[in-house]
Amino acid sequence: MIEIEGLHKYFGTLHVLDGIDLSVAAGEVVCIIGPSGSGKSTLLRCINHLETPETGRILIDGQRVYRDEVGGIFRAHSNRAIAAVRAQVGMVFQHFNLFPHLTVMGNIIEAPIHVLRRPKDAARRRATELLEMVGLADKATSYPEELSGGQQQRAAIARALAMDPKAILFDEVTSALDPELVAEVLAVMRRLARQGMTMLVVTHEMNFARQVASRVVFMDHGKIVEEDAPERIFCAPREQRTRDFLRTVLDR
Amino acid sequence: MELFKPEVAVANLGPLLAGLLITVELTFAVIVLSLPFALLVALGGMSRIAPLRWVIKGYIETIRGTPLLLQLIYIYYVLPEIGMRLSAFTAGVIGLTLNYSTYISEVYRSGIQAIGRGQHDAAAALGMTHALAMRRIILPQAIRIVIPSLGNYFISLFKDTALCSVVSIQEVVFTAQILAARSFQYFTLYTVVGVMYFAVSFPAARLVGYLERVTRRGYRRQP
């Protein structure tokens, strides 16, 4: 469903993505792990064009997205076309990024109404179902500031789901949470994985990766060092760098 | 000899209040026009189109580098020489709007830039175009942030309308000048004018202070 080919991205002289090739099939849960600064988040942000890679291409359902390449020169798609692709790929952020001036309900129905042009009552009905699913049925009229971090993140997941996305990108979604609030967010994500949602998950939660992922990708210095089934990555990694990384994070 | 003569104050209260009404009308006309105009200036100044940014920059620098008093005189006395004859009130409204819009546009700009990257990212990730994100997500938050600053500028505007006396708008200061020229009751007349300005400005400043406390409280359900 998502294919990434030869992605290179620089921040100044820093080579943050150094030739990434990755493909994700429908229904797969791919967890991306690796030390901070390894390019995991940047890779995720390239997939919905929040970052523009220098070279490489991204295909969604076999379609080249965001730009074309004619004779080695990139020609960006129109802003409207880029927005239309983004509407099909959900994203959940480390710092939630809920809209503080809208209620939880307002946050969820905003894009379905103004981007997908769904009727207001249909959007509300769907939002109510989603709030039920993430356990926030009683928080529809609350503002984000009134919620705990875990509740805000579950609302953000509901907001992404309201667009009926083909896939959702999770960018370290539990890293900003107090430890006791991590589980409630992971529980929602497990449920989505069971329901067959295609998910790309950048995470430091090794247990989640081990139990939920269909595939784990280990990144370091802008490269994919190793990708494999979770039991293989965690029990018998082939690469020394993977072993070193896992030892440091699992020995805590 | 007593300086303040209550009977003079009472006798001239009618014309002075009429002048104050013009002052207030002038203020509101400029508020209503400069709120949207300054937003266009702010958005134009942040545009990706370079020539538009240069034009806006040039306009802002010109206005800021010259006195408001001169701008008013220019619009009322100089423009007719190139065939643009405006009524005094219109000239005053245009001059004040052009002047205040440059400052208010900077207030808007600071408010827009205060909205973090995360809000832009979240809006974009939901498939919103830049214009939609601006209208639905960024501006509603930015405007709320800048409401107290806008209030302070408008109080200052209310007092600056006194400069319009030079283009013969019959606002309160001009009215007092005429009355004083006839009766020589400078002390009484200008004291009344001062009290009138204060009577409006002071409660307005309290209101701005209240708005500041409300906006600082953040977004919550009404209790």
C-alpha cells in the first residue's frame, strides 16, 4: 500500500535519511525503532509530506504522490493534490497537537466537514462512535486543556480515524506521556491493529513492538539496518548494531 | 478669580458632547475598517509572493517613518491638488486607518507566529490546505491571543483622533478650539474635554484588562 524508494533527506549537512526503501502492505503494523536522531520521525513525516525529501519517491496504492520526476527534475504536485493525499493518511503526533480552541467533538469533526465535506450530523455520529471506541464518550464537550495527556492522545487518535484513513502514522505517541498513562493509549492502538488498520509506528515501547508489530524496522544513522519479524529482531538480531541498541534499551 | 466656571461648562456641554460623539464615530469607523484591512496587510506581509511582500513592507515603512499629523494633512490638503477631494471626515478615517493598520498588522503577525508548528502540522496532516488551516485553525487562536493588544491600540486610537482637528473635523478638540476662541474660557473648556476623554478611556482600559485575564485563562467549558 505504501512504497518508499530511495529516500534521501538532508538537514543542512546532516544526512538524516540515507537511502530508505520500505514497503508496507495493507493491514500491516510496522514498528520503527532505533536511537534518537536515527531519522525515524523524519521518515514518517516524509510519508505525508510534512518534510520534503531531496530525492526518492513515495507511492500510495501504486500511485506516485506529492511530485513527479521528469528527466531527473522534480515537479511538485499542486497543494490541493498534496492535501488530498494527506487526507487519506492519518497522523498522530508526540505532542497530540489537538486544536485547543475546539472541543474534543470539534477537533474530530473539523476535517471530515471541511475537507471531506461530509454532512455535519453524519460527522457527529461517526465522531460519537469513535469517542466510544477510544473510551472518551463523556468528553465530547470538553476542551483539550481539560483532559489528561492520555485522554488527549486518545482524542487525537479518534481525530485521525474520523477521516477513514488508509493508514495511520504514529510518531512517538507515548513519549510525552506520564508512565501511568501510556497503557491506555497503547490499548487503543492494539485494538486498531487487531481491526486490521495499516499502521506505521515510530516507538520506544519495545513490548508493544514485540507483541503487536507484524514487522519491526531498526533504523540507525538514516539507514534501515535490519527489518524482520518481531521475534527475530528481538531474539536473534542479525546485525551487531541492532544487538547493541536492544541491549541498551532492554537493560534499563 | 476662579479658573473653572461651572456655568460655562454647563452652557457648552451640548456642543462638546456633539464633538465627543464625532470623536467616538471616528474611532469606531477606523476600528471597523482597520481590523480586516490590517489582517490583509499581515497576511500579505507573510505571503510567499515576494513582490507583494515588498509592496507591503514599503507601505509599512513609509507610514511608520512619517508623523500621523503629516499623513492627515497630506491626505486632506495635498491630495486635492492631484484631483482627489475628500470630505474632512473621510480624510480622517482614511488617514487613521492607513496609519493604525500598520501597527495592528504587526500585532496580528506576532499572534499568527505565536501558534506553534504542531498546529500547522496537525492541520496539514488532516488534508487541510494552507488557506483552510489559516481560516479554521490558526487565525481563531491568533486573534484570541491579540485581543488585549488590539484593545490597547484602540484606546490609543481614540485619543489620537484629536489630531483630526487639523483637518477641521468637528470632533471634540476642534469644537473646544472654536468655543474657546470666541469666549476665551480656555481653562474650563479644555478641562471638560480632558475629563470627557478620561471618562471613556479609563473604563475602556479596565475592559481590556478584563479581556486579558479572560484570554489568559485558556480554553475551558463555561462553568
